[in-house]
Amino acid sequence: MSKRVARLIGFAALGALALAIGGYLLGVVAGLGLTWYNNHLLSDTAPQGSYLFWAHFMGQLFAFFSWPVGIVCGLLYGLRRKGPDAV
């Protein structure tokens, strides 16, 4: 494997990691917000959901769907950064 290909794989891995972390954090915020909305505005009786469960679940869901996009973004960034002779 050449050095250029290894760098592209590194950029893809960094892009996947960055978007997975960002997606997880966005999912946590969405899960907390949706649970708060369900427990305080939609429910007339007792709370219906656990904040920690839904925050973690939504974080994992968002991370799962965002890491493939991170791979593509990392590859595109690596190709653009290195120019046409990147591969």
C-alpha cells in the first residue's frame, strides 16, 4: 500500500470518527428534547420515558447513520487536499 492510499484511508477514518461523535452528540440533544417534550407537554399523567435511555439510544442511532457520510467526507477532503495525484 502506498503512502498516499494510507493517507486517504486515514482521512476516511478521521472523517468517520468526527461525524460519528458529532452525530452522537446531536442525537443526545434530540433524545433529551424529545423525552422532555413527551414527559411535560404530551403526558397528562406520569412521565412516559427515561431521559438517559432515549438520549443514549438516539445518540447511537444518529452516530450509526452519520459515520458512512463521514467516510465519504474524509475521502473527498483527502482527495481535495492532496490534489489529482492523491491516488
